[in-house]
Amino acid sequence: MRPADAVYQELTELFRDLFMDDDLVLRPDMTADDIKNWDSINHINLLVAVESRFGIRISTMGVEKLKCVGDLADLITAGRV
């Protein structure tokens, strides 16, 4: 399994838990508009969960660059290196 695949697998589990949707399948181009209940509060919850799960810190500048799930996966992958 490639590192990016592992990140998407873990992200999918995290998103499914957070947004209570066991059928959710992440795509790199997905945004908050594509996922039910992804509001500002759940955005913060998501970032905290990502930091905890992946053992990374997301800077304010990093948060501002996040436009889609693919950006989040890239940030995680870069933080793990």
C-alpha cells in the first residue's frame, strides 16, 4: 500500500466516524459542500482529530491552504515525512 493510500484509508475512517456516515467514500476533490454536516464546528473537530490521529500539527497557514480533501491528505503526507 502506498503512503497516500494509507492516508486516505485512515482519513476515510476518521470522516466516517466524525460525520456518522459509514458509506462515505472520500475523493481528493471533495469539499465541505459535498459532506453532510461539515460545518465550521465539525471543521475544527476534524482538524483536531487529524492532528491526533496522524501525530502532526497543522499551522494556521496550513489550515488556510486547505480547499479540499486532497489538500488535507497532502498536508498529512508532508507532515509524516
